[in-house]
Amino acid sequence: MLVDSHCHLDCIDLSEFDNNFDKLIEQSHSAGVEHMLCVAINLKQYPDMLRKVRNYPHISVSAGLHPMADETDAFSVEYLSELAVDDKVVAIGETGLDYYYHKGDSDWQQQRFRAHLQVANKVAKPVIIHTRDAGDDTLAILKQEHVENCGGVIHCFTESQAFARQALELGLMISFSGIITFRNAAVLREVAKEIPDDYLLIETDSPYLAPVPHRGKQNQPAYVQHVAETLAEIRQTSVEHIAEVSRNNFYRLFNVDH
């Protein structure tokens, strides 16, 4: 059985599932996905997201504000702390830095990133980290805010081997998405060979970044199988081994009963 450690179930277009959320979840289970982490990207839609998945014991959620979310989105440490104590919430984020889309003033992103890390440490829940074109600043803030105390994961990993080593030194897990299956991802596949089993996660980031052979289409949790298959090939092991270690790592990091 597989775990999708990062997806956005509330963002999936349900038209291909007969506009039925249950059908999406049932299809995921039929594909061997036993648990999913539905990750928050903004706080305006968060209450609706939580209501949608509240009664599914095999779906956990995070609370947080994506670094590319509108900077005017209502945010405060107090509000995030209130959301974070809910038993359904197993992580803070996704948060981090994105300089690819935001090339101007980065102070507000950095301040919000720090606030998420402070909340994560306060409530003792791991943080889900997004970083793009911001590796040095991301690592610096993670160290300054003592991410080693709460733990976390670099999601949808696309960084260098050197970045991976520093993240591992901080005790962070590394999660690979469908990008690992792309033809132009040879460098990333080399990084994926070196991540220790105990720090490996897999994800879809649904509905984004659908893996080969579904690239260009809407992604869904069922496609996490393709990420597992590619990693098994890269690491010269079995799909069952990738499924087992990534599943165990997920439950350990996010303190989820299974």
C-alpha cells in the first residue's frame, strides 16, 4: 500500500469523477493509496477544505499559507496556532520561499516563513517546506528558526545534492513528486539515488505535476504509483520496498496512527 504525502484534494477538478468527491477517494484506494495528506495553500479556502475531508480517517490535513498565496491573505500567528491544534491537522504549511514567481521584495515571504516555523515548534508538528530559486535563504531560515525541533519535509524536491545533504543534516525528509519521471529530470534522479531510506517520501502534489505517462493531464493521488515505480528503478530496488519505507516514514514524521 502507498501513501500520498502531499496533495491538494480540494483543488482537483471533479468533473472526471462524475463531480463526486467520494469517487475520487474510492479510485485512490483502489489504486493502493491507503492514506493522503491534503495540504493547505491558503487560509480563505481552508475551512471548506477541512469540511470536505473531515470525516475521512485516511485523509490528514495541514494548516498554512503557500508562499505564492496573496500576501494580503489574512494571516496571523495566533490564527494559525488556533488551526494547528485540531487533531485532524498533522503538519504546518505548506510554507517556504518562492523567488521564481516573486522576484521583488522577499521580506514578507521570509517573515511569513519564519512565523510558520515558530508555530510548528510551538505546537510540535512538522513543517511542509516549499522552496524554488531560494535555496540559500531557505536553509538559512530553517537553521535560524531551529527546524530540527519540529522536523519536516522538503516537498516536491528539485534542489541540488548539496542542498539535500544540508536538509538531511537538519533531520528533514525529502519528498519526490512526478517530476522525477520527467525526461529532463536526469540530475534530480541522481540526487534521488543518494537519499537514505529513512528520509524518503513520495507525493503527487495533485492536481499538479502529473507523472509520466499522464504528464499534461490533471494529477490525482492514484498516480503516486508511478513515482514509486520510477524511484524503485533509480534506486535498484522493488516498488514494494519504496512503498514500505515511504509509508513508514510518513506515519513516523506526521505522527499518524495506522
